[in-house]
Amino acid sequence: MMVGFVFVGGVVYSSFEPLVRADSLVVVNGRVAYVGSEDKALRIADTLGLNVIDLRGRVVMPGFIDSHAHLDSLGISLNSLDLRGVDSIEELKRRLREYADRVRTRWVYGRGWDQELFREGRWPSRFDLDSVINDRPVALVRVCGHAAVLNTKALELSGLLNSRDPDVVRDERGEPTGVVVERTLDRVRELINESYTVSDYEDFILSAMRYAASLGVTTIGFVSVNLRSLQALVNLESKLGALPIRVRIYLNPEDHGVLPESLLRPTPHSHAYVVEIV
């Protein structure tokens, strides 16, 4: 059975070097079968019983290829709490409360706040976050990426509550305010990443692939892929039948030699290509 569609009434670019343009395109069983005149495209549609779609002057072009991307990091960003533009600590707390009610990751993670915009005229503290969430670790990274505020639970899990680490900001009494900076923040990020499950990575990577597809990106080179990301991709392909975009996988060098054979076995719908980095 032939499955497909025909685009007519638009501008179709099949190549840019050399420049090749037409007004119609035929897709059959997921493959471009013809690019050319509308008359011939309509005859193909009639013969094969394909659906005809009028582009109404719109443009069709080959999908973009991003050769270097971190789908996991992009997915984490898309699924984290967006605090850009927040103008008060009270608004930060309100957004945190709403976000925490729907997120299922162990850590509650957000980014983008800037104390320079806050009406309170001060930095947020662990006590602000504790008033919203005190039973789950929370880390909210400043817009610059060099500082974050943690709640008390996060400080405890990170071993920072009673630490003398110079990158843990303290008040005039010597008590941690919840703000951490630079290398200590890097260690907190590592803890957060380690806490993510394969199921979490499935959510992150699927969000990232759908976002890429919405921008016209149809192939991505996914670099520094760790074991959880690879397992998540295999799981998604099994659940969905096919990934939303083509993914070329560049394995994390540290994981070389420890990959289960099951993760490298091609599947009937595979659009992923494993590239070994040594």
C-alpha cells in the first residue's frame, strides 16, 4: 500500500548548490519520490491515490543538519524552571511552587533569576526556598551560570551545610545562605546529573528532538553520549517505532568498552548511527 502526500502551489528547493527549485514535491512511504512540475505531481497523486496539499505559496526545503549538539543538555534546559525576567523573590517562589507540583525528577532545577531585578533588593536564600520546598533538593542557577541558590535539603545532600568550602556564601554569623558559586556549583551540577534516571533522560531527549524538529532540524549529531542517554534513545525508538529526527550518536570516550551489546544492536526502524570515539 502506498502512503504519502503531494505538495503543490509552493516553492520547493531540493538543492542550493546548484540551486534547484520547483513548485511540487511527492513523498511516498516516507521518501521523496519526485520534485518537479505540478502537472506531473498531480498525475502521480491520482495514480497512487495520494493526498494533495496546497502550500499556498509556502517554501519547502531540505531539513537542517546540526552536526554538534547535546540533546540531553538541551532537554534538561527545556524541562527546567525558567526564571528569566522574574522581578521579585515572591514571584520566584510562586513559580517554584507551581513547577515543583508537576516535575517528577528527584532534584528541582531551574535557571535564569537575577537579583538585580528583584524588588526586595537582595539575593534569594535557602530559607526562601525552604518556605516552598523543604523535603526535596532545589537548585536555582543565576542567569550568569556562575552562582546558584540551594535549599537546605540540597545543601545537606551536597555535603555543604557544614562545609568550610570558600565557594559557599555565608552570612555575618557564618551560616550558609544557600548561595554557592563556581567550582562548588559545578559539583552540585554533577550531583544533579547523576540523579537523573533513564526515564528522566527519555523525557529530556524526546523534548529536545521535538524542539529541533519544530525548527526544521531533521538530523543531529548527538555528542558526548553517556550510557543513560544511549539507553534512553534505544527505549524511545522501541516505544515510538521511530525517532522524530535522525540522530547520529557520538559516544562518550569514558564509556568506551563498557557498552552492552544490546545497546549497539540495530533495530528495524533505526535512524541512529553509533560512532565510536577513541
